[in-house]
Amino acid sequence: MNDRGRFLFGLCRMSVTMPLNSLINQCVLSQIELFDVTQMDEDVYFYCALDQKKKLMKLFPDVKDHGTTGVLGFVLREIRKPFHWFLFVWVCIVYLVLSHTLIHIDYQSTNALLQKKIETYLEENQIHPGKIIWNESFENQLKQQLKKMFLHEIAWVEVERNASVLKIQFNHKESKEVQTFGSEPLISTKHAIVERFELLHGYKCVQKNQRVKPGDTLVQSYLVDSRGNMQSLYVSGKVYGITWYTVSSELIKGTEIEVLDFMRLLMDCRRQIEKEISEDEEVLKENILQVVSNEGKIKLTVHYTCLEDITKQ
């Protein structure tokens, strides 16, 4: 056995009480290979290969086993310890629990209002990150529940679970009401960055993530064909963009700012921004810029980042 084999498979450390010459002669006759043979008083210590251990113990019934070296020997010694079996079982249980624990819910849709409704429905039914799901048909059951609950709002829904991530994809059901089409282009009324289009008809003049300003044409009511002729188009839809607002609120008070005063100012700022945002729009970020106390007045300034229809008047 070479050095690599000894390292991987290991050697058995043995000892026997007998003359050294007699031990070596019998091992040679039985074709047993010994390593590092050492005599201490009447005992002879040596190493032998694992595959020759049984043969050696049969030849010398009084031989003593002092353990095994090498990687395999280490594994054999460790698995005999009860604590390691307990640790192995514990790790398996933890892995099993974590693999069935919901860590994140990923929504993929184009309708923010419907997504909020679904999020609320899931919370009410205790479906949230941290929930342990043992039911293998959970995704199919949830899919059917969403279809039934939002029958008149969801056109298509798909629920998938990949490891600990629940993925919910859905499309909003288009209204069956008669759509109104106009001949006027959609014009930006705000400084914004284009986020998405909800367009039924018209020609896009800008792209997603493009910065626009009031007066810019977003969707045109005509299209130039390959011959250079202008073709009129009806226009219907919305363009959503990222917008920004800076809102302030003041309160007459003493020089010291109390927590309750701060909350009153903050709630007033939120009421102001709610007047700018409709149901299908949302506030993305709320950042407090400064709180100033001067001459008996407390002033709070808050910066809001919103997602809204940038074509509304």
C-alpha cells in the first residue's frame, strides 16, 4: 500500500505478546504486510492494512486493537460517538424545516392595486415569510383560492414554489366596458422617469427609464409608415412614471420637539401626498429631510418618491 492509500484508508495499530522473530516469520508465511514494527518489553507494536486486519486476528487470537489511522479510520471512530449521531439527526431536522419554510414571496404583475389586494389576502390567511409549508399541493390550492377570491379581477394566475421562494404571477382582467379612444397624444404633466406603459392603442415615443418633463409627448396619435405617409392612430391608455414631491408641515409649539408633535407633522405630510396619489398609484419611499424648530414653530420637510400616472391633469 502506498502513502496515499495509507492516508485515505488508514492503518490498524495492533500489539501482541510474543517474540518479534516469530511474529515476522508467521506474517511473511501468511503474506501479511506490517509497518513500523516496534518491540516494547514483551509486547510487539505494529501497523497493518485494514483489509488484512481480520486475517491477522485469525492468525493471532490474542492480538490487541489500538485504533485506526487515516481518513477512513477517523470516520469510523467518529460515527461510533452517540453525540455525532444526535448532531446528524438534528442537522437533518433543521434542513427539512428550513427547506419547507417560506422566506420570500415574489409578485410579478403590472397592476399595483391588485397586487396589494392579494398581499392583504395572503396576510389574512397567515401566508407570509416564516410560514412552514408541509402540504405538497399548497401551490395548486393557493392558485384555486386566488382564482375564486379575485374571479372578476384576475385573468390568469400562476403559483410556483422554488425552494423557499413563493412566486405568484398574474394578469389583471381587462374591463369589459367600452373603452374610450381619443385622437390626442398622451402628454407628460410632470417631471418623471418612465416606469411602465398600460397602453391599449397609440405609438410610444419614449422608452422605459427615460427621463421626461412636462410637455413631452409620451404616446403619439400618428405613425409614419414606410412610405413616409402619416397614419392617424387612436390613443388610449396610461403611462406610469417615478415622480418626486417635497412636502412640508408646520406646527406652533415651544422650542422642545416632542414625539407626539413629530407624528402630527408626519401624518399631515402623508395626508398631503395622499391627495396627489390615486388608488392605482403608490408611494415608493418616504425620506425625512429635516426637522427645524425656530421662533415657536416646528417645521418638518419630507421627500416622497411615487409611482403615478404622469399623463393625468
